[in-house]
Amino acid sequence: MKGLPLVSMIGVLASSVDALGANRFMFHPALMDSFLEGNRAVAKGNPERFEWPAIKSGLKMDMKEIEDAYVAKIDVPGIPKEEVHLSVKNGIVTLSADHTEQKSGENEKYHWKERSCGHISRSFRLPEDVDEKDISAKQDHGVLELVMPKKKPSSPIEHKITIE
């Protein structure tokens, strides 16, 4: 595979994986799509557009633009708002949570356990026209909603110039 472009090497790898069969190797197409999209963004000279997929963090997010703000909805099921931490620094919003396991007794015997606990986080870059100091958040029924108001357009200031 030496000398092949990255996208071609990935195609060869994916074909090899398919030949192994589904029982030997699980390959999630969303991971490949995100990787390829990030590779395209970097190749076009726009690396800041590349972000890892939500699959990595587990925190799924939708963001929409309305007339005077951006609204993001992030799923945080089962995590109380007291365990959710939000911060903004240099145009990057970071959401993190430290979720602890609730134990009811020492003699618990799980037959199935998929819900996880521990630290989880996700960061994303704010659009340039967001007024960082006015961001608000609320959490309801396992969904954290961020309202990120747009900066108000400044009116041009007229300055008198003295002629000497």
C-alpha cells in the first residue's frame, strides 16, 4: 500500500475488513465517514473544521441557528444538572460531567449492565458571531439546551476630524 493516497489505503483496508466477515470484526461506518470528512477538511487547508464524531464522546448534539441566536441541544440522559459542568474559553465551549454509579447494596448481581459512569466531555467551537458572556443553559428531561445569542451589530461611529 506504499505510495497510495490515504483515501485509497483506507478503501483497501475497508475491503480487507469486509473479507474477514462481520463476526470477526465490527466496523462502524460513521467512524469512517467522520475520519474521511476530517481528512478532507485538513486537505482543503481547513483543519479547524475537523471534529471527532459524537460517537467518541457519547454526548450527541444538535445545533440550529435562529434569527438572533444559536441553540444547541445536547443529550445528557440520567445525569443530574449538579454533575454537569459548562465553560467557555477562547471561543470553545466545553461540557463535562462526572457521573457516579448509584449502588443500592453489596449483594447486587447484575445480569446485564450497559449504563456507564465516570467522566465524559465534549468541546466545540462557537460561531464567531456569538456573544460569549450572554450564553445561557437549562436542563430538562435529560436534554441540556444552550442558547448562544449573536452579537448585536455595532452602529458605525462618526468621528470629526480637525483640519489644521
